Amino acid sequence: MSERVSADTVAQEKPRIDAVIAAVCRRVVGHERAVKILLATCLAGGHALLEDVPGTGKTRLASSLAAALGLSFARVQGTPDLLPSDVIGTTVYHPREEAFRFHPGPIFTQVLLFDEINRATPRTQSALLQAMAEQAVTVDGEVKPLPKPFLVLATANPVESQGVFPLPEAELDRFLVQVALGYLPESQEVDMVRRVLSEADRDSAPDAVVDAEQVLRLQQLARQIFVHDEVLHYAVSLARRTREHDQIALGASPRSAVWLVRLAQALALVSGRHFVTPDDVQEAFLPVMRHRLVFDIAWADRADRDDLLQAILAGTPVPHEREVSPP
């Protein structure tokens, strides 16, 4: 196990983390919780699937987060004619040099937004699997590492069924979280429209609060957040209960339990704590689990799925918080 991070170290990083969230929220109105989850996903070393109807701010959120983190950003639009080489890159022969040269695709970035990933064919979707799991791609038999940190934010429209290719379970499992932004309350929607219409907002992006080196340091700190055995057993118990539920056809895998704890560690860091509490696990549970489980047909609606997961949370004994701090 890696060395534990101290409370003082976390306290020193907290203002910087808060500044990243504030910078993104100045440009993306009303989605502070989603911003927090996506930042924690980045710090946990995972990837995120943003599933919602068009026009809810998914692309704006992705580009703003990349800018605030000081990371390079690229966008790919999913279409049925998109080829794997359009994402990864291709090797081109240069007659003057009498040599082949590799031209990197947009995946060679630090934050990749794959817009409408379910419009790309399964062949193109599968081009992401190695990149998301290993932070590298294989071209002509040669493994090429991707820039670090590497974060994939993919969007999907759950409403349309024409011309889309549902993501297979193996690919869904590569995403640490699934996040839905949803519609804003009326007052916040008015504020959002006002900001977008203002001259100052046009083509603006948040200033970088941190840089790639600092993000990598925060990722290392997240892995050093203390997890008490009681919290570890609690997370595993939640995962196991999904396998025993009579309305879930396929429950959470052991890897899901690992990612649940990883995200809880990152959420604790974002909250300014050097240890994980049961609240962190509960906050991570729905985003980590909702896209990994196979539900019975009666539970196909996303709201019903969330209600079922909430019921699992409510029915699982919670360790007392005073018992889970570091000794």
C-alpha cells in the first residue's frame, strides 16, 4: 500500500481544487455536482460517459474542465463513417523522404471529448478500449504512449435510436462514471442564457488553474487517501448486494468495487479530507454503478434504476464515521 497522505498536505491542495471547480462553474451554470464528479474522475485516473439529451452543456463542460486543468483538448464527432484511423491516426508514405511517417490522430491529447460516441460504429468505438485501459495505442505493431494525464469524456444521446450503435458492456466498463446533467431550474436557466448572450462570454474559456504536472501530483495524492477496513468492507458489500438483487440480471464486477473505492478516495481529496468516509462511497455509488449493471426490462428507465440503487444504499448497514478515520 502506498504511503498515506497527511491532513496538512490535503489542506494545502484544497484551495487549488476549489479554484478549479469555481473556474468551471463560472462558465457552466448549475452543474457544480457534475463538475465535482468529473474532477474526481480525472483525479481517480478514470473516464466519464455523459449521457443526456442535446443542449444540456456537455461539450461546454468538457472543454471548460480541460482549460481549468491546463490540459490539451481535442474533440471527435461520432458519425457512422468515422474510421479508427480518424481517431488514432495513420501512417503516411512521404515520397521525398522515401519513408513512412505516423500522423497522430486527435486521441493524442490529454482530454479527449468523443461527442455522440454511440453514433460511431463498434469498430471505431473499440479503438478507444486500449487507450482507456492502458493510456496507449498500437499502430503497425508499435505501442505508442498517450500524453499524461489522459481523460476521455464521451457523450451519448439516450433518446435517439436511429443510426446509433449501443456501447457493449466491455466498453461501458471502461468508463469510471456515467453522469447525467439534466435540465436546470428556471432561475439558473435564465442565468445561463444571460451569460451565453453576453459579449464577455463568447469564445471564452477558463484560465488554467493548474497544469499537467500538478494534475498528476493530485492523482498520486488521491491514491494515498486513507481507506479504513470498515469502509472497504462497506464498498464491497454494496457491490455484492447488486449481484443478489432479484431485479438486477448482472451485478457489479470485482473491478467495479475497486473503482468505487478509487472514486471515493478522489471525492475525499476534493472535499479536503485525508481519509474516506461512508458518505464518499455513497456519493460515488450511483455514478460508478448505473452503467455497469444489467437490469431487468422493468427497470430500463434511468430514474427507476437510480431508485433501485438508492434502495440498495438504504438497505446496506453503514459504518459509523467516527470509526473510519486514520488511527
